[in-house]
Amino acid sequence: MKQFMIKFGLVVAGGAIQGLGMGLFLFPNFIPSGGAGGIAVLINYWFHINMGLALWIVNIFMLFFGVKILGKRFALWTVIGITITSISLHFFEQGFSPDRNLLFDVVAGSVFLGTGIGILMRQGVSNGGVGVVALIISTKRNILPGKPLFYVNVCIFFITAIIIDWKIILLALVSQWISTKVIDQVCQLTFSQSYTLGWRKK
């Protein structure tokens, strides 16, 4: 029970910190935090749906296809993580000020985003969205999900940039680079363990 509570607390913390980075810094500037974030930005742009709800819908839709391959336990923890992220995103986006510096928002948002994702990955939990797709591809091909995650994200970034604004692709790539560096720092030696056969056996 103690181990469960510790993991639950860390998943909640990771999801909340990730949501803070998205809601307070990245999404108000239409900067996608990743593939799921890009799709959520498009949904918000087209249908004016709340960003937190849009992100949750995208994540649940993606996760639905990964349950059979990644396992029910993995899916359950991921649902908890992405739900906390969506709630946190909705809460923090209310405090955005349009007068802030864009560069500051990109850097700060990326640091919080990477910290949150890193905490989740240390617990063997996906941050949802196309991360689930990347894990499915890595399972099928027995490779780490880094490359498929990067390629899928870049494709979505380009689509988002074409529809909304081309500067988004540059800002999104900068954000991805910063957040990836932070994820590596947070995960440290346990980074590779997040993608071992452990989650595949669940």
C-alpha cells in the first residue's frame, strides 16, 4: 500500500507539473507540447473547446488503441496521469497574462513540461497522446520510442503550423529540445528502465 501511495503521489505530481507547463506557458501561445498537444491546439482553434478537455479527449482516444498491447495496468496509470494533467491545465490556463514575454513562456513551459513527463516516465507511465502510439510502435519493432515519437510529433507540428501560424513549428521544436533535455535530467539512469519489458509484461 505504501508503494502504491508513493507511486500515486508521483503520478499526480508529474501530471500536475506537466499541466502547469502547458496551461500557464505553452498552450496560451498556441505552442503544442507534443503531438497530442498539437491536436488539442487544433481542436481548440477549430471548435473553441476548452484546452484541458480537448487534451483529455485526444489522450483517451489514443490510449484506447494501446490498451491491448501495453496492458491494463499501464493504461490505468496513464489515464490517471493524463486526467490530472488535463485538470491542472484547465486550472493554470486561467492565470495566463497576455503581457508576458514569449521567450520566457517557451523556456519556462518547456522546463515544467519536461519535469512533469520525466516524473511520469520514472514511474513507467506514459504522458499520453502520441507517446502511447510511440510505445506501440516500439513494442512491435522492439525499439525505443524516441524516434517514432519525434517523427509523429514533427508531422503534427507541421500541420498545426500550416493551419495556425508557421512560427509555431520553430517554437514547438525549441520547446521539444528543452523539454527533452529536462526529461533526461529528471530520469537520469532510470530513463531506459521506463521502456524496458516491465511495462510490456503488465
